[in-house]
Amino acid sequence: MADQRYPLISVLIPNFNYVKYVAIAVDSALAQTYPNVEVIVSDNCSTDGAWELLSERYGGEPRVRLHQNERNIGAAKNCDRLLRLARGRYVLYLSSDDFLLPPHLSRLEERFARDPDLDVVYCNAYFAHENGTVYATRQMPGQFPVDYTDARDELVENFTTVCPLCFPCALFKRDVLLEPEMLGDADNGQEARDWEAIMRLALAGKRFAYVAQPSMAIRLHADQWTGDAYHGQGRNVLDFAAYVERYMDHPEFMRRMRGREAGVARLLHGLVAQAPALSGKGVSPFAAAQLEQFAALEERLQARARAYEPARVRESRVSVVVQTAGEPRPLLAALDSLLAQRWEHWEAVVVDHGTMPVEALLRAHAAWDRLSYARLPTTHTAGAARNLGLRMIRGEYVAFLDADNRFAPEHLERAVEEIARMGAMASLATSRLVLERANGSASTSELLGESAPFGGEETDVARLDVAHALPLDAIVFYRGMLERIGSFNETVPILDDWDFTLRLARAARFAPTRSVTVDVGARIGLVAQRLGAALPHYLAVLDALYAAHPGDGRVTEARTRHRGGVASALAASPDWLYEPHGLAALMDALGGRAPSPLRATQPA
């Protein structure tokens, strides 16, 4: 008996000649723990006895509505017909060869109940053999490792990775799918219409939420509509190329994919290159004219990627990636410094991977409406957390802010000004070291002193070949640089930021702002700071970084001197860490700087 206190969900099942599977699909929808479900099956003139089976088995079931088309109208139009027949507030398309697990609808609808402004909620899926035995979890490059709500731009993922959202995994607001042309033209010749529908939803700015735990199963078998034959014949490539051509001049595509065009080209190139192996014959399934079409499309995308307009920075958003794994007080203070920015076009992306979840605290912070949040269930390296944050950015320019550091109010404004003035792809601020003493833990502290300014000149950029001369947080850069230099090294416990900054400096010219706008925080004893825990690994990681970035004889000689200075400082660190001048000297040594005077600060 339906419980009318809950919004009605319509499970829409298109069917054609799946007599072996369709009843399992219907039964899985009827077995849902969600209490208000209707199941609508539209049979597309099956000839294998499926319609007769459906009529006999569900003709008297009040929760099931059966429809048979007068003629086979094709899969796309059959899906459109199901949507017109639906009465639910929410709809879910279930392929008649797939099946749901009992909590599927409840878990997805619960996210809508929490956030009624969402438009799509989807989850991961299991893979099942033809006999229904589940054997694996679906793993696609575009999937997230954690739950999220509106934390990334789905348009980016759908044009740079292989379709991360599988239609039977998703619960949609029915009214959203009924908006004009949201499902696209049923006669446009593309088969992966669900992929295009997600692209259209993303282009329209619809809001998505994701549940990482799977609660339905996709059955893989020889007769699958978009299975081995679809990929083996290269139809997936033809579909994707058609979508790129159709939407690459759309204003939203051009705005939100700026700096990411090379990623779209890379995906297209990879799909074309993969096609001969998937064909089963070792030869390309494409004609020469089709290969020329793909190559021309790649070149159009790469030409856009090469075009850079630095003046656009004045109209662009800056995404500030914050990874946090420690006490909440420093994080909240870092966000306070973002709220104080004179440059208003920013967003914060917070990746939380500490032992203490901070979502509730962030929801109470004034920056909440301007940030995206993801919570990793276990502690990761800072590089891994930052990489997840980079997948969440929506801005055309990128900055980082460690939870222990602060921006001055003019930081982003000065960065934007210098990028535009110098036509650069990155800006570089001057920093200072701020020392404090934690009282008991990092929950309260007192200021002790600050160093002379450092790291804001072209000479500091040149020193990156030798030492960690520039704080990552001092840099703002064009997101298109990520296509050239790659992401953070996730395997090292420390110096991933130096490695990243070095690669960036070798690929882009930095525009110095010559303003001291970044405070780098260091606590006596490095209490609750990543550097403190990683000091025993410092020299090993330093050696690995040197090996990964070879230099000439002059650089090698300078590195030898720097490594010796670092080794001496680390040997003295048990004494230095607990005294302000000693800690400042250690930080200077690690950064390859001459010891700088420490100006005492009146305790706060």
C-alpha cells in the first residue's frame, strides 16, 4: 500500500525483447523500501513473449502500469513516452536488464528531502553477470570517492571523462526532465542519449548530488544495447564526437570549459586510439574520413586551449583550494581571511581529511554559501586532498590556502591586477613567516613573532630548482596550466607543493605582485602541523624530488650545498623547534634562505 505522505516516485522501464530479465527489473522496483512507488513499463513491440509475461504477472498489480506501443518507435522515443506517462515527483529510468537493490530509492530520495533544490541525485553501481551475480563495483574516472552535494561542475566531468553517471543510478525531478529539449532530439542519431541528457542538464546549471555507495546493479551481457558491440564498432566515439561538435560553441561550454579544452581533446584522442583494441580485430572501425573528422575536432579544441586572454582574469572567478586535516580553529581563521578579500569573485573548495569532521562548523561559518565541501573518510596525503579539490574547482584561476596560513585582504586583488597587467598565467605574492605558540593543542594560540618578507621575486622562482623557495599559497594561476603540468604527487608525505610549484614555474612566467599578502603559520614544536610529523622523511623526499627534476652542473652543485644545510638544520631541529628563533632558522634553512631577523610580536 502506497504511503501518500511520501512523494511519488515513478520507476520507468523501457523494454524490448528482454523476456529473460524484465520481470526481475520490475520485481526489484516493487521490492523497494521506499513506500510510494509506481512502476511503468513501456514495451516496444517485443516478439519474445515479454509482453505476455508482463501482462500475466502484473496485470492485477495496482502499483504497475503496463503500456505497449502500436509499433516499435525506437528506444529514445520509448523513453520519452514513459516520461509522459509518469505521475511521480521524481522519476528513475531502469533498463529492463538491470535491477535495483531494496534501499536504492530511499537513499536517493533522502538527499532530495535534505536539499529540495537539487535536480539530480545519483549513486554508484555494481556490475552483475548475465545470471544476476554481482561481481564488481563500477569504477569510472569521473566518479568521486565520497558523497557530495553540488560540489563540482558535472559539465567538466562529462566532457573530460567517460560518462560518469549511469542513468539507472539516478533519480531525477520529473519537471526538470520535462523542460524543453532537456532529453535532446530522439532522432539525432546518437545512441548514448542518457550521456547527452546529463550534458544538457549540466549545461543548464542543474544541481547534482552523489552517493558513493552503490545500490543497484548493471547487468553485463552479450545482447546489451550499449555493451561490447557499441564500443567495438566505435559508436561510443561517434556519439562523443557528435556531442563535442554540438555543444563546444554553446556559451556555457565556452565559459566553463575554458582552460579545459585540452582535456576534452585528450579524451577524444584516447577513445579513438582505444577503438582498434575494442573492435576485436585489432583494426580501427572508422573510415578515413571519420578519422580526419576526429583529428580536425581535436585541433579545434587544442587551438582553443592555446588561446589565452589574460585580461579576462578581471571577469573570472578564483577557486581557492583548502585541504585540512587538523584542528578547526586555524581552518576557520583561514576562511575568515578569504571573507575579507577585496576581490569578490572567489569560491572556496574545502577537502576535509582529518580525524575530526568539520562540516557542521563550516555550515555555521559565513563562507559556507561560497564553498564546496568534500569529506574523505580517512586521512590522505596533502597531495591527494589537493587533487580532489582540483576536480571540484569551478573558477578559471586557482589558488591554494593551507589551513595554517592567511591571505591579506588585498591578496587576490593584487594577483588579478598583475596577471592582467603583465599578460601572465600566474602571479606570485611575497610571504612572511608568522610564529605562534599553541596552548595545549592548536585550539588556541599566542603570536610570538614574524620574519622578514620572502619569496616574492624572480630570483626566488629561479631558486625553486634547488630549494622550497616559494610557498604554494603565494601563487594564483590559470587553470589551463593543469593540462600542461599535471596534478600533485599523492605518494609523498611532504614537498608535494614544492614539486607542483617547480613544474608550474618551468611552464609559466610568474608576475610578482611585490606585496606581502601571505602569512605562513608555524607553531612552536610544529604542533598539529604536517611538517612536524614529516621531518624524519624530509631528506628522502628531497632526494627523490631532485632525481625527478634533473638539473645541470651548476644546479647540482647548489643542491648539494642546500641538502647539507637542510641536514644540519634537521639535526638541530630537536632543540630549534621549541624556541622562536630556532624554529625561524629551521624554516629559513628548508626554504634555502639566509637566516632572517625575527621581529617579536606582542602576545595576543
